[in-house]
Amino acid sequence: MMVAKRPSLLLGSLLLLALTAACAPEPGSALSGEPAESTPELTGDTLRVEDAHAIQVPGGGTGAVYLRVVNPTDRDDLLEAVATPAAKVAEVHETVKEGSLVRMRAFPEGMPVPARSVVILEPEGKHVMLMALEKILEPGEEIELELRFREAGPLLVTVPVIDIGS
Ligand SMILES: [Cu+2]
């Protein structure tokens, strides 16, 4: 939830909650948490991608990649495109809830990655959608994913495929 909110320095503490809780935490409690300065992820001096993993969506030629983009620099960046040999089409999407409806929308202008922020792609939130997969993604395999950032340039990451139940 809350995907419409602008990414902020608070995402670091939200991440910890997301990793330890299966269900979404109360947004209010998360937002009143630690000051952003204590976020350990914002070390280093270059934009990077962490904890990337892919899943096969059951019953179709579709998959998803989840990861987090860490931008410890002073420059706002933009994830302009993604590509992988594993799928004919790859796009960054955002899951949006409108009342009881859930739909996905792309980022025609690119996905913003503000300076000194962590942008999290996770189930029911932002994700890299893999459409028209070249083959079924089997747990244990790896796929290559290229992320093209406006400032940081292209970044190639190797993404393990995990079991959807794990
Ligand atoms: Cu999607």
C-alpha cells in the first residue's frame, strides 16, 4: 500500500519492517520511526541494486523481479528502462489500489530514484514485470537484467530465480 507516496528517506526503515513482517505494517507506526540519518543502506558513493530476485508467475508466460535501488549520492536519478534476454518485454510497474480495484501502471517517464533514498521493488508494490518470457523461470536459475539509469548509466545484475513460496 501507500505506493503513491513519494519515495523518501524513510524507506530504509520501512524496508526493515517489510523484511520482517509478512503483512504490511501500519503506515503510521512506520513513518514515525527512526530518523533517516541512521539508515545503514545509504553508505557508499554510487547507485547500486541489492537483493534482486525473480519469480515465475504461475500459469503464464509472465515473471517479476523484485529488488531495491540504493542511491546514496546527492543526485536524483531515473530508472529509464530495463531489459533482459529472459523476456521479450520488461517494464517497471507500480501496483495501484483504487478502491477495491488493483491495477498496474508503468512509468512512461522512468521511475524516480531520488538522491539519498532507497526505492524498494516488492510484491504488491513496484516491480519489474517480465512479459512474453522466453522460457519458464525455474527456481535455482539466474537471469541477467540490465537497468538503465539516466545518471548512473546501465547496470547489469544477475538475478536468481526463487520459488514463489519462499
Ligand atoms: Cu506488473
